[in-house]
Amino acid sequence: MSGTQVLEQPAERQMIEVSIVDIDVHPSPRSPDELRSYVPDPWRTTNWSNEVFNAIGSPVYEAPNKAQRRDSYSPVGGPPCSDPVFSAKQLFGEAGVDYGILIPLTVRPTANPAHEAAVCAATNMWLKDTWLSKYNKHGRYYGALRVSSRDTDLAVREIEKWAGDEHFIEVMLNPYTDTPAGQSRYHPIYELVSRLGLPIVLHANRSPGMRLLSPVGFSSYFFEHHSLYSMMYADHLVSLVFEGVFEKFPNLKVTLVEGGFSWVVPLAWRMDKLWEEIGSEVPNVKRRPSEYIRDHVRLSTQPIEEPPNRRDLVDLWDLMDPGQLLMFATDYPHWDYDAPREIGRFPREARQRILRDNALDWYNLPSTRPDVPLA
Amino acid sequence: MKRHLVGPVEELLPGNRSVIDVEGRKVGVFRIESRYYALSNVCPHAGGPLCFGDITGTTVVGEEHYDLEWVDSGKILRCPWHAWEFYLATGQSVGDSRMKVPTYNVVLEDGNIYVEV
């Protein structure tokens, strides 16, 4: 080295105000092998098909456009949302999202709960290594921790393993279960996440076999299945409320993602009426169901409901305030993606809360972020 | 209406498309078999980049309940976001008679493709 070199202090990072939080982004590994390398043995070495990692594609119901935004394939190859550079361009650049909450749909429920838990564990390690660190120099990604909803002990162990991690800000339960979400089987999970301050998120995660069954039989078409997502979320929601879960765990928060939202209003009318008139069946329920929903539940806006008369979407909300209950989601890179402009359907005073404030509060996220270049 | 150069005919092979910028407006120009089409790249449903979608056909019902016919193969553009379908030739939505995408004339001259916008 010649002469004296003055080392410059790095300039103070400019902070910018967060304006859009997207609570539903689905990253993928570049290949099934990338994820498989994280799966603990014996599950890695035994000859399981890569289908166990594919919870989007389904031999039963095929979503339009193969379930993906057809313009979300990176020029460098790989599945949609596997190339962090290209995804950042679409999500942060074109859509203008500030924070993306990553919900990896890489765990197809399997017959064996231990196997499912192993794939969850692998998914969490993979997400932490890649999208939550290597790809997260800008600090704009947070993630949902995957745990098996079929074995409470295994779920609790996985949550404990990651407790205190700064990036996992909620815990996902696969809603395709054989037990409604309010029942006591899940209570150890709720006890733990309440203590840790982590919301539970339910996100549709198509499962093969009996769990695709509706109460009236198997549907023929994907459109039936997709239209009925709301029903599955409603099943879990009424269970959570009427089992008294929110009395038992007063800090529990539940996020319902990708199940639509307008259904919650007439459902709450019905629940309130039953509780007010003949509440003796459910003495654990101390307050009006709609109040528990208001205090403990948030719903994603995506897939946005599109009544022909836009006003109908707003007029529905006399019982609840959409500006309090809803959080914006794109569902990037999936086919039923919503751009932030869809929030223009809501009254002006609700928009900022839906796009930003509600998620910042719910997940306790910083309201400003460093202005770090993406590339 | 002004004529804008898309490029030489030999650079747009059958089955391919080119999305160009015409005075700030994105226009997709398609060559499907021997025909050319030009449409706005903005889907009227939710603003998706329509011209990056798949070329497809659609289904109509036959005589019996589960009789389905696959028709208009190669004549329909499906939006890459929400899979809305539009006829390449007219811009008319397949499913919603009120929805239409602007279409533009394509002119071939001296080995070049032009679009009139």
C-alpha cells in the first residue's frame, strides 16, 4: 500500500417511509433438489417423489395459467419467484411493495406427520438461508414459519427451535386438516405463539385426497374448489370463536390469507345472533363473536372480490370496518395476483390502513426502511 | 393515426410476438400462422401485461352435460395474470361482452411490419 489512505465512513443510509406491505408472497426453490438438500434424513435419502414439495400444482384441480403469473418466469430460468433479482424487479419495482411476507408453499401434506414435519423443517432452514438472509440484504422480506398442523408436539418443537428469530414473524398452519382450528389439539401451539407474539396464519395449501372433499362430495372443477376456499376458512373461524380460543389465549392473533373476506360479514351476523340469543351452548364465549374477530383476526384482501357494482363491496361493511380488518396481499407470483391499485376499491380513509398500517401493527414491523438499492 | 415500425418481417417468426413501445403506449404485435394481430398490452380487467400471455383456444358445450368442445385454438390470447381471454382479431373478451381490448391495424410493406396507432 502506498501513501496514506483515508477510509471513508459509509454514508448514513437514507430511511424511507414504508407505504405498502404485502402479506402474501410465495418464493420457490430453484429446483426440488435445492430444498431436498435441507430435508433431514431418513426423509432426504429415502426415495420420496419431488411432488411432496409441490403444493401448488395438483393432479386434481388445475388452476388457470398453471397457477402462476405467466410473466413471472425469470429469464435465467427456474420456477416463478425463485430468482430474487427478477422477483424484486416485479414486486418491489413494478408493484411498489416495501415489505413482502414470504409464505413458502413447499410442503404438501403427507400421510406421515413426521415426514410432513421434516419437510416443514427443511423449508424453514431453506427460507432462512436464502430469501431471509442471502437474498435479503435490503431487509424487505419477512417469513412465515411452516409447521405441521397434524402433530402438535412436532409443531411446538419447530416453533421453539426458531423462537426469537427476527425474520419469522408468524407461524403457518395448513388449513387442510381433519380437525377444526379451535379444538384443544392445537392449544399448545396457540399457547406458545401467544407467548412469543407470533400470529398464526392459515393459507390454502392444496392437499391431495380426502382433504379436498367438500361436505357434499368432490367438486369437478378448479373454479368450484377456488370459490369454496372461503368456506374452509369460515369453518376454522367459527371453530376458533365458539371454542373460546380467544378467551383462553387473549394475545392470539390469526391471519386468514387468500380466503377472500366479504364472507366474514354475513357469517359474523349469524354468529352474533346465535350467541346473543342462545349463548348457553358456548359459555367460554364471553363477548360478541364479531368483537373477537375484530380484535384477533385479520384477512388478506387477495383475491379481491369484484362485484359488478363496486359500491356493493363497501356497503357490505356495516358491522365491521374494512380499514381495521383487512391487510393487502398480492399473492405474487400466482395467477390471481392483485396489484396495489385494487385497494382503490375501498373508501379513501381505509386505504392506507389496508396497504400499510394494519400489517405494520399486526406484525410489529418498522414503519421506515433503509433505502438500499435492489441490485 | 400514425404508422410505427415494428421491425423486419423475417424477425417476427410465426408463433411469435413483439411488444413495442409506441409513444409511451405498449402494443403487442403477433404473428400467428399467416396472420398478424396487434393489441394493447394493458388488460382491461386489472391492468396485467396482456400480450405476454399464452395463445390458446376456449371451450364450448356440446349436446350432453360433459360434452366439451375445444374451439378457436390459436385465436385467443389469455392474460398472464388472471387468465382473462380475448380474441386476437377483435380484442373482444370471450367471457364478458362489455370488455374489449383496443386492437390496431398491422401493415406489411417492403419487408417491414408496421402498426397503425
